[in-house]
Amino acid sequence: MYNKNTVHNVCCVLLTLLAFPVIAQGAYRLLVGPLNTAEILTYDGHTGASLSPFATGQELDQSGLMAIGPDGDIYVTNGSDDRVDRFDRSTGNHISTVISNIDSPAGLAFGPDGDMYVSSGNPPHGLFRYHFDGASWIQVPAPAYSGSISGIAFDSNGSLYVSTYADNSVLKWNETTSVFDTFVSPGSGGLNLSKNIMFGPGPDGHKDLYVCGGFNDAIMRYDGLTGLPKGISEGDARFAYGGGLDHPSDLDFGMDGNLYVVGTRNPGYAHHGVLRYDGSTGNFMDVFGEAVVGSESLLFVPEPLTDLMEWKIVWDVWNVGELSGAGAGGYGTDRICGAVPYEYRIGKYEVTNAEYATFLNAVARTDSYSLYNTAMGSGYGGITRSGSSGSYSYEVIPGRGDKPVNYVSFWDACRFANWLHNGEYNGSTETGAYSLNSVTDPPNASISRNAGAKFAVASEDEWYKAAYYRPGSTNGYWDYPTQSDTAPTAESPPGMDLVNGSANYNNTVADLTDVGAYTAKPSESPYGTFDQGGNLWEWNEAIIGSSRGVRGGSFVALGYALHAAHRDPSGDPSFEAYSFGFRVVMLPPLAPDFDYDGDVDLTDFSVFASCFNGPNRPPACP
């Protein structure tokens, strides 16, 4: 079910993902940086199976810590050459050296402001901060500290913490006094040689601080609010140890909630590799992945949704539209619909709960724009929220990950498209395809798609053409999005109507169905999309008075709502209902930026050349 025609070059990774269920809830790779080896190893984040190395080459000599940048790419410290390098998140290709003059970089982290924070491992020690000015990373003033820093982390409120290996403590930057205050006292809980740090789940609902204790051969845990030890016993901060762990250097929590650790361990130990510990108890579980003797760093990297979502190409450029609305025997204001003068890609499925939960976890820890509706947590919804504002986290309700997300407004859909446009991860939800600029509910007619949008909510024409147009012919349009002029049969999946297709409407199923569940032919549209009839009404960009357009009917709608002539203007853009969802489109870039990265370079020539290399063409191809 995963797309084999994505714009990004993710061949090696995506082949391993084919073994997972349809639209897996979070696909991850685990990157591991072995000591004194010019490569970064890659493991399947679900199984630990070894994949092709993420990156190799001289840029990785004595590679240190890794971090995901605000652009989604991977940044790696290089101790031997005193620099930080950037690698393409999908291909592992070296993009550039972003910093080249910092002595033995040790700690590495990105702040909530998008700035990069790096510490120096050699005298003169210090903390350095870099801001991306649109062309390069430039050094800007950082919190002053002259001691030894080994780890850098930010809590859910954006506060800065550093670990110091000289006095075995953790410090917190005080914005009011402009000094570092002691958060974990020197040697507290037995801490000896503090190395990398991170905030992770705590048993009482807030984030705890986890510290690599180099000479403890353990991961130490401290209360994320007080800095007091929370280990195996009162006054003892040890949380995860054993299993052959020697001199832990880096840690991360996996998508399964468990803790993963690497260290510069002694080759004589029985176990080598990535060690996995129970995320709740700290008990040793197993060695995850193949043997790696001595590693400096590890990092779980979520696959970009745009690589995992499956897209269908809509061709027949400059097709003619047709009348839709009351004048065509349907409902709503008359309009010629379906004419699109360019090739584009549209989501094969409606956006799912699993995909939307990934979006929420990336951008809605405080949920400033009300992207989550509490109704999602019960009934017809599929996503729960836990924690408090500033540290919200979101999970898919078991069994509902592949159902389409509902209770979303048109503006929620626009913010999702902006996030895709800006590279996901920490990408902005406020600019890109739509200029929302932090206005939660802007005047309806004031917002339209921006030129150069890479992803967007489907326009009415894009949606209509994908649903009803008969590609490669002059016969115009079907009446229903199942390649039929007769309504599909309302029935449960997979459907039995081999003539007109099947769909989820008229409350026959009494719930949402998994996207793509109707596999009886011809239950998909002429271009291969699913559920453009039934399941959920889908937002489109049409401005109809004070409303935005919705198309396709829903699981509770009557059959006429699936008809091509039905233009429904009932969608106030801020409306959030159990029967409303959306679908996104991938748009051709402004030539000649064929790889969507904002630059025109040799990679664009390579992508353009693929236009003449069979059917797997990028959407910019003529």
C-alpha cells in the first residue's frame, strides 16, 4: 500500500516497509553511529532488521551525536574535523557542512526556536548557538557557560538544559537572571560522568529527565520538575542498566515506548549493539538489531508522511470541465467543474487518524490553533490526547488508525497542508500553501492557495476530476466516483457489487470504514482513488458564500450526495463534524525546482531527466 512513485528517493527504506500493514501507524528508522567508523548504520525501527547504511564517507569520521533539524534533515557532529554536517533525511546523501570551526563538537540539539545549539568538547569549552538566515547557519549569542558540556536538551516548555561531565550535574538556563541554575546537583543519585540527556515519559504524567551515566553503566532518571532522583530506590537515580551496558553515551525512546541505549562498551562484554529497556520499569529486554561494538549515538527517525502516503497521478492535462449543481440535476450553485490544466497527484485515500496523529505530535504540544477536537477521543473519532498544554501527546485509538480523521475544520486541513509543504517535523503550519499567519478563524474569502504550493487541500476541480473524469477518452465524466453512472451499493467492505462498485453511505455500516476497504472492482475512481463517495464529506477549496465546499457524501448521507452534480455549500470553514474529513494533493513545483527543495541545482536536472524514464515520473513533468 506504500507509494512506489514518490518524488523522494527512498528506495532502500521503503522496500522494508512493504511488510507492514496498510498505512502503518508511524514508520521509523533507527540510525546508529559506531565509534571510529565513517558510516551511520540503519535498522528497521519496528523489527531491528539491518538495512543499507544511512550514510558513508569522510564526512562521518568520528561522527558524534545526531539530531533532526527543523527542515527534517539529519545533522551530525564530526569530532575529528570540528564541524557539523547535514545529510538528506531520505537518501542519506551529504548535503553540506553547516559549521566548520567548532573545536570537538560534543552536544547537539535544536531548540523550539529552530536554532541549533552545539557544545565544544575541548577548551575553551562553551555553548554555541546558530541561526539559519535562509542561506546559511550563522552564529548568534548563546547562554554563556565556560565549563564542560556533554549533553543539551529542551523541556516541553522550551527551557534549556545542559549536562556537565566535569562536576556530574545538569544545569537549567534561567531566562530571568540570565545564568545557569543547578537542576540536578553534582553527583545526585550517584551520577558519575554525565553524558547525553533527554526528556522522556514519566509515570506521573509529566516528562522526566534521563541522563547517560558514563561511569554508572546506567541511564539515570530524575524528576522533570524538581531534578530529584527517581531511580531504583530513594536517593538512587539508576533506572536502566544491565544487559552488558558499558559507558552509555546516547539514548532515545522508540515508538513502542521503550528506551534504547548505545555506549562505548568493552568488546569483551557478552552483548553489543543497541540495548532495549522497558520504558516503564527500566528492566533490560534484549539487544535490538545486529551487533555493534561501541557506538556514540542513536536516533529514531520517522519517515516523512509524504513518502508513506500513496499518491495517484491525475493526467489528461487541459481536460474540459462539465456543469455541476442544480442546473445539472443536482444541488447547489451551478459551476463548470473538473477542468485542470496541469498534471498533479492526489491522495489515494482520505487523510487517516494515524497520519493526523503524527501531525498533532509534531505541532500541537500546546495546540495553539485547536487542531485537536476532544470529540476525536470517543465515538466515531480515532485519536486520544494526554498530558497538559505544553506537553500534549496524541495516540491513535486501537483499530482506528486506518479510518479517516474526522472532526477537522477546513482551517485544520490547511494547516496540515502547510506542515507538509514546509517539510513536516517542526515545519510551520501558518505559512506555505496558505497564509494563515496565526489567525485561528480568518475571514473565509481572504484565504486562497498561494503560488508555489507543494501540497494543498484539493481544489474543487482537482477533487472532481480525480473522482469522476474518464481518463484517456472524450466521453466526459462518470456520475459516481466508482466508474459508474449508477449509484454504488451501500454495503459493508469489501463489497460485492462488481458492476457499480460499493461504498459506505446511507448509514448501512453505522461507522467509518478503513480507507481503501472496498476492494470489489470498480470501487475506486477512474484514477485509482478510494472513498471519494461515502465515508466522509471531504473539504475542498471552493468558496461558496461564507462556506467552503465539501464533496462526496459521508457514511450517514443518502446516495444523491455521491453524485457528480451535488455541490454542497454547507461547510462553514470552522465547522468540525463527525462526518467531515479531507484529502490532499501534491502539486508540481515551479520549474525548474523539480525536487521541491527551494534550490535549483544538479539534483533538479536528475529529477527532470526521470521524466523520460518510464511511468515513474515526478509531477513536474510536462
